[in-house]
Amino acid sequence: MAGIYIHYPFCKSRCYYCDFYTITDSSMKAPFYEALLYEITLRKDFLKHEPIETIYFGGGTPSLLDPAKVNQVLETIHKHFSVVNLPEITIEINPDDVSKYYARQLKQTQVNRLSLGIQAFYNYHLRLMNRRHKVMGALKAVDTLQAEGYDNISIDLIYGLPEMTKAEWEKTLNKAVKMNIQHISAYHLTYEEGTVFDKLRKSGRLIPPDEDISLWQFNTMTDFLENNDFIQYEISNFGKMGRFSKHNINYWQNKPYLGLGPAAHSFDGKSRYWNISDISKYLRIERKNDDIREKEILTSSDRFNEYLMTGLRTYWGIDIAHIKRHFPDKNSDELLKTIGKYIESGHIKAEGKKYYLTRKGMFISDKITAELFI
């Protein structure tokens, strides 16, 4: 099984924390759309006829794409790829784009899963991040989509915001659960190089919370969501049973996927590919016949490290038996030497030949996986 990701790079405005490739110049929307349809045909053999079980529209702000054009993209994919019956098809939505008309039109497409970038339930937090929607608009957007029959809805939340109080985070979680949604992705705010937030932090005008506060927010979130029937199946992702993101699980389980659009990444099991992060060059894809993509062949060590990094993030963990089947014996030998201290410290738990991050380990997962890399 495989997945397809479509990167729609257009936004009305840019969030201060975002480091994804996005543009606010809407004049290129029409030529981008034609280039995207062409790239679908160009890449038709990339996945070697592997059945497509997930399709994901990300961005950017793909809710700016007319639902009729979403349908045409999906029809083009069905024409050139082998798509399973009832695939998971997700679109990311800015709450500000949702109206009754939009929800009704979207319901006429094959999209069956929605991911709303709500991020916060306080308007001053939204202004801080330069989000263009307000809290009431987000609540109304979810109500509108649910009224049209959508019952597989995910929302994004951000914690670790400067000066966010304990009461604000608790109320945020409570509001999220009361929305009767099926999935929550919650990420700690990061200060990516070159973003507005990064510049404000470096200038001293934005002060991140200390580690104790961040850890309290993480633990509070995990406890509260688990007590409300959400399963933490990945460090930052919580879903009701049967409502996990299949698309993201495919990434974490190293299944092949095709990325379409500028800056989109692809993986065929052995190599990674990425399209150039330049809309002007991307639009020349038809004339230049595929000069927009670069490639990296992954070594055995690269693939091993990625297995550790992605596997440990999930509640499926990593499996020594799998490592012995797919990698040199020295990899499992080195891993078993290094992982012991994290078992003793309570950051990793062992169950037979499988290893999982504990709650304590999840909070420093990057540090742990970096030390386990070969």
C-alpha cells in the first residue's frame, strides 16, 4: 500500500511559526493547478502500481482550492494510479475558509477526512501566531462541517506558547474534547530558523516557557485526552479507536509515498526525492520535462536510523526481530548496548523483543533517538 501527498503552497497570510514552503501571491494559482495535473501524469509509474490507500491535501492552505478542482485532482489520480476502494482522503482546512456553501461543495467530493488548523482557543494566542481566524469562527467551522455529515475530523493544537497559563491550557483541552471530534494533533511550538517567531526569540521579544512548564503541559494533555477516550498512538497524535490518521501511519511505517507540488517529498522504499521549493520553477515542469526534483539514495544506516526515529515515536515501537531481518547484525548489537541505559532510567520500556518510549521518554525523544543512531 502507498500514499499520495499534494502540497498546495498558497496562503492568504503567513503564520509566524511556519517554515513550510508557502506563498501569498495568488496570481500563480491557475498555472500551478495545471502544472499539478501534469505532474500527476508524469509520476504515474513512480509507485510501481502499488495500491493507493491514502491521499492527503496539505499546505499551505488547500481549503483555498475550489472543491470542484479538488475533485478533478482526485479524478486524475484515479485515472493514473490504482486506488483502493474507499481510500482515506484528507484535506487541511483553515477555519476561516469554511462556510455552509464550502462545506456543501466539499461534501460532493471524495474527501472523507478533515484536518482543521485551529491551533488555539484564545484570540490573543491566535493574534500572536498571526492566524487569520478567530475562536468563534473555528467553533462554527466544526459545527458547519459536522452538520454536512463529516464524522472524521482532526484539529491541530499548539502548546508551549509564550505566557500560556495552566488554566488556559486546561480550558483549551476541555474545549477541544467537547467539540466531538475524532482526532487531535498537538505540537509543541518550535522556533524554526528564519521564521518570525525565531527572529523575535533571538531579539528577546519572545520568551519560550521553561522546560518544566512544557513538560507539565505535555503530561496534562496526555492524561486528559486519554481519560476522554483518545489514544496516543504517536507522540503528537491522539485519535479515537478506528480514527487514527492512516496517511501519517504510512509515513511512520516507512511505506512508499508520492509527493506532488513544490517542496513535496517522495519515498520509494530505497530513495528520497523532493521537488524544488520554487513555484516559478515548478510551473515550468511541463516545458522542462522534470527538472524540478532532486534525489538521495538512502544507505542501510540511513534506513535504520529512520526506522528508529519513526518507530519510537509511535505506540507500535521498534522490533528487534524486524531489525535483524532487514539490517546487518551489528545494528541490533549496537542498539542493544546503547538502549540499556534508557531502560534503566525509565525512558524506554521493553516488552519481549519490542521497545517503546515511556511518557518520560517521549518528552526527550529527539535526544534519545539521536544517541541510538548509528
